[in-house]
Amino acid sequence: MEYVNPAFAETTGYSFDEAVGQNPRLIKGNETPRAVYKELWQTITAGGTWHGELHNRKKDGTLYWDYAAITPILDGAGKITHYLGIQTNITERKEAEERARQRDSELAHMARLNTMGEMASMLAHELNQPLTAIVGYTNGAARRLRTQPEADPELLQVLDHTVEVAKRAAEIVGGIRKFIRKEDNARQAVHINTVVREVLDLLDSEARRSDISIETDLASGLPTVEGDAIQLEQVLLNLVRNGIDAMQPVTDRNRILSLRTLINGDGELELVVRDTGVGLSAEEAPRIFDAFVTTKSSGLGLGLSISRTIVESHGGRIWAESGGEHGAVFHVSLPVSHV
């Protein structure tokens, strides 16, 4: 390089003296495909002007995007003596395009989730009837068998167990129907410990499949909170599922998810969800509730943002902090009902 202007120094961090005399590879990033550079050199060495985008690197290692126009300079005999490069920093434009692309992808994903929610509602409704029939038929068979003097006790035990399993399945389906049902936001007295138990019932099998132990410390005699039970279940469901996801990569310690309810120092009802997963950094914790911010590769970054909106609409607060050496801790604080 024989000359660079002040804009080059401002963009790259290299002063005039640092840049002049260096090879243009000084600002080359490794992210631009080799085929782009091959096309560039083939074009300009043949006397043409090349236009294109380059992902370059500043002096401090930061990557940035340039839109470049590189053209050869010829002497009187038509021989190439120099190349002139005019570059425009398009980093902000590229970042905006990437954000738009991500939002389009996220909106498409949300549309798929809405469709799956409608299908889940339909399936839950359809499954409820055969499960009820299984309970009725099995109870009837057990009652008839008990009238027989030589009834097999083991067979009766199997039938009784079948009834219990079918009832359990019906409760799970009922919980799913209740969770996805669209209703007016009717506020009522909500027992937070009941919310905890219902959410854990929904996610019990998922936790067991992931080899995660769930521990609860639910204070007795807690006052109620005034709110929408379904919305509060959604908040807790998000927190518990995030905790389960955060512990999936963990292999060097026990996977434990703990939930605690209490009255805090401000006289509010507080729910604490702690996991032993990968944890949160000090930088991540304040931003984790922002829309489209996620620590999961496949996450939408909307669950915690929606949770914050729900909690704040109930007059409460939600925040996150590091769990110390391992994991993360989420707090939900809600005003108690005075009714």
C-alpha cells in the first residue's frame, strides 16, 4: 500500500504510517470465501474493475464489512502499475439485514408454533374421550371380575393400575388443554404452590428423560396472588424448561432443578427457580429478558420477554442472576392479594 486516506485509518484503526508499505492482506479477514478473492484478482489483473463485499478485520481484531470497488491504473503503454481501491463501510447495513433475516425466520417459526398449538388443542380434545372410555371400561371390567368367586388377584391389580395410568394420562391432557385454551384474562385468587405443582406435572416426564432431579421447597400457608393462573403457569413453564435446557450439556455434576416459594423482605410472594446448568454471565443477565435475545442456538428469544410482560402486568418483577459457580437463578416477585 502506497497511500491510505484518513477514512481508512478511522475505519481500520491503522494509522497512515502503520499501513503504508504493508500488504493489503493487513486488513484481510478469514471469513470472506477464497473464491471471492480469486474472482477479484482474476478481474483486476485482466484490466477490469471488481465490485463486491469483503469481510475485513480491524487492527483490534474486530470484523467489519466493506463494499469495495477495485480498479487497475495503467501507464501510457497500457501496463498495470497500481490498483485503486475505494471502500465503503457497510457494517451497519449488513447487521440490519441480518437482524431482518433473523426476525423473518423467527416469525416463520412462530407461525409454525401457532399451527402446532392448534393441532395440540385438537389432539387434546380428541384424546380426552378415548381416555375417559378406557377408565370407564376398565372400571367396569374390574367391578364385574370382583363379583366372580375365583377372580385372579393379579389381573385385578393390573386393571386397577390401568385405571390409574389412564386417569394420569387424562390429567396431563386436561392440563395441556387448559394451558393452550384461549380465554379472557380473568383475574382471580391464585395459589402459587398449585401453579408450581401443575407445571411440574406437565414437565415431569421431560425432566426424567433428561436425568434431572427436581427439588421443591414450597412454603405452607402462603397468601394468594391476584392474577391469571394460566399466564402465571406460562411464566413458570418458561423458567423450568429453560432450566432443563441449560442443564442438557452438563455432564460433570448432578443436574438439579430447585423451586422455592416464600414471602420476601418486601412482603411479596417470591418464586425462585435455580438450576445447575451452564449459567449466566454478568453481561447476559440484564439482557436475557429482551426480545429476541437467547442463549440457545434454536431459541426464539421470546419466552423470557413474554414472561416479563406477564409478570409486570401482574404488578410484579422478574430478574435473573448467576448461580455462583454453576447455574442460574431466576426470581419472580408478585404482590399478595388482600382480598
